[in-house]
Amino acid sequence: QVQLVESGGGSVQAGGSLRLSCAASGRTFSTPVVGWFRRAPGKEREFVASIKWSGGSTNYADSVKGRFTISRDNGKNTVYLQMNSLKPEDTAVYYCAASTSIATMTAGGFWGQGTQVTVSS
């Protein structure tokens, strides 16, 4: 079992920055990849970014590439999402998830409770 807790959400003006944290505990060895997803009002859930604990290889959605950076601190079992140049369309509830792969994350992964990000203009 893996437990995930997101934090760092809040309200910010367009162009501002936020850093989200995802603290993992439990059997993290069984989930080699961690990802961030978001769900905006009236929209389907979408993939944002992912990272592997070992090696740190990353993937990003085109919509956030160049603005968001995913990173991890293995010693703290924590994954971060640094969000810069925020836009109103980034407004959403952000979730972190952990699984064996990106492909299995949505249906078979472990999920946190989510944290609200609101960007105003």
C-alpha cells in the first residue's frame, strides 16, 4: 500500500508561481513512477508530468512544457511540481499518483486527495 499527500496549492495571479509537493509513504518501492494529473472545472482529468524514482527520467504534457518542472527528493520520498508563468487555464485540482508505469497509473495507481490551484488574471 502507498499513501500520497499533496500540498502547496493556493491562489495566485497570472504569471505567478507555485510549488506543489507530493509526500509518499508505505511501499514506495512497488511504484517506480510518480505522476501529476489535474482536473479543471467541466473538463476531463489530464496528465501533467511524471518522473521515475530511479534515474529521474521525466515526461511532460505539451501544455506545461517549459513552464512546469517535476523533480523528486528520494531521501524524503517526495515529488515536487514547480509551476511558473501560471495561466488562468492552469486552474484545476491537482493530484499526484504512483504506479508501476504511466500506462497503469490512471486505473491501477495510488492517488492522493488533491490540492486546488486557482490562477486569476
